[in-house]
Amino acid sequence: MSNAEHRKRFFYNIRGHDFLSYSGQYVSKNSDDVGHVETAYVPISESALLESLRRENEQHGYLGPNMITCLGPRPGSAFIKAYSLKRYEWENLPPDLNRELLKIYSKGYEKSGIQDLAMNALGGWVILLNEGKNFAFGGELPFTLRILLQDAQEKQREKPKLKISIYVSAS
């Protein structure tokens, strides 16, 4: 694909561990061209869990890489939003994150509202819920980020109708 064709696309959900092994999606300006980046199958094939979800997607008639993946702080750790299959899967995550996910997911896929999850190399994490209107966090986070998140939670407790939208980039 030429560089000019790439400029006509909006790339999002780009995740990975180097420039040769990443996944993500794209959509064109007029939304008629949607899909997954060419290397999406590489990181999927490196994990037994991701590979099994890819095969299951294809068995149900979906594109194999139809999932949003967040790689965790340790080898083999990941959180996957398999949106076509309407479920989440994860493995080898920090214990406090695992407990939080179980608590949230106990409501079921539709009611859990998990939009995204960002993790850092030290085991810190932020879960975005309900399109960023709610969130949970824990683990080892940078001091300033932790203070901002605690302040936002306190403001939500004081004024429950206050809408606070949070978006976190893992970069």
C-alpha cells in the first residue's frame, strides 16, 4: 500500500511490543474502507489465548483479529476485548487488576461497560468504563497520574451527576 493511501485512513487501537509486531484497526475518511493493519496476525499468533480467539472469531464468521488487545507487564500477560464474541478474556495479570476485572465482569459483558484498559510495565493500570465516564485504577502508577485519578474519583463522589471523561494512552 502506498504512503498516499495510508494518509486517507484513520488508524486506532494500535497496540504491540515493537514496530514489527503490533495490531490495530483503520477506517477511511468516508468509512467505506475498514479493516485491520497488515501485521495484526503476527502478535496474535504469538499467544495461545489470542490465537484461540482468532480461530473462534473465524468459526463464527467474523474477522480473526476482531479484538482489542492490551499487553500486560509480564510475558504472557494480556487483556482481550473480543467484541465480536461479546466477551473479555485475560491471563497472567497483576492480582489487584484480576480482582477488579472479576468484580466488573460479574455484571456480564453488556453491563460491565469496559471500554479500554491501559497497563504499564510496573503493573499499574487504568480501566475505562462506560465510554470514559467511570474508571478504576491501581498498581504502580506515576505519582501525578495517581493524584489526578484520585481527585477525579473524589469529585465524582461529591457530585454524582458530575460527568468526568477520562481517556488514557498507554504510550
